Amino acid sequence: MRKIFEQELQEVQSRLVELAEGARVIMKKGTGAFLNSDVAMADEALALADSNERKALDLDELVIKILATQSPVARDLRILVSALRMSASLERMGSLASHIAAIARYRFPGSAIPESLRGTFSEMAKIDLELADKAVALLQNPDVDLAREIQARDEAVDLLHRKVFDVVLAPTWSENAMYTVDVTLASRYFERFADHVVDISSKVSFLQTGEW
């Protein structure tokens, strides 16, 4: 029975990695659509988000089945409960990335980004993709140092998020209401994506050290 249980735990980890890889691809396509007004890439991101959501539901069902049939305790129980929480974060990351793609889709053939903020969003997208790469690596090989790197890197996204609001709220902001709404929402989506990666890293750290 223990061998079967260990195989099931391995399957849970594999599916978490698959979800993280999916969220990374959605963000890559979503940011590509957003920065370059690429409607085809936006449609691809939206379709992949639906697929990732279904995979997250399948993973949740697997974890619930294991909980019901194996009655795990101690660290095994913490792993499975954490997997449910991480699955939710990964599904949300894909959803947030698809929201970014949707903004590009709605504004096509125009751009959703004014030139004054293009550099800021390019940097925010770069960091989010870097964090997504780290999330995949962390779920493949849990490592406390990598988890700490993720938590430290998140601050850069927060600073860029605040910069967007500083620009939009400045007296010199002269863009129309459409741009104001688009950049405000997009900035929030980028910021929340990074926050979910941090949430995942915190759970991995807890599983490795027993401390929050």
C-alpha cells in the first residue's frame, strides 16, 4: 500500500509541475499579445487557460481521492493539503495571464498600452516570466534557497505596479479612459500573478522546513 501511495504522491507532484508549465506558457503568450497587439497569440492564451483550469480540477479530484482512500497523516497530509492550495494558485495564475491576453484581444488592432508605460510593462512581463520559470523549477525540485529568491524578486513587481499607478494618477497623465482602465487592470494582473508564485514558494518552504 505504501508503494502505491508514494506513486500517487509522485503523480500529484507531476501534475503540479504540468500546471506550472501551463501557467508559464499562458503568461508568455498573454504578454506577447499584450505588448505586441497579437490577436492570434491572445486567442491561444485564452484557449490554454481553459485547458489549465480543467487540469487543476482533475488534480483536485485526485488529491481528494487520495485523502479519502489513504487517510494520510503528518507530513503526507501536509503535502496533499498544500497541493490543493498550490493547484488553486496555479489555476489562478493561468486565469490572470489570460485576462492580460483578453485586454489585448479587446483592443485589437489597437494597442492597450500607451508609449509612456510600454517600458514598465515590458519589465513587469519579463519578471513575471522569470518567476514562472522559477515556480516550475521549484515544484520539480523543492529548494528553500530558490523559494527565498522568488520571495525577494517579487518586490520588483510590486515597485513596477506602484509606478503604473503613480503615472496614471499624475497631473501629466493625458490618456483617454480606455487606456486608464486597461493599464490599471493589467498592472494588477501582473502583480497578482507574481503574488501567487510567492504563495507557492511559501508553501514549499513550509513543507521543507516546517516553518512559515
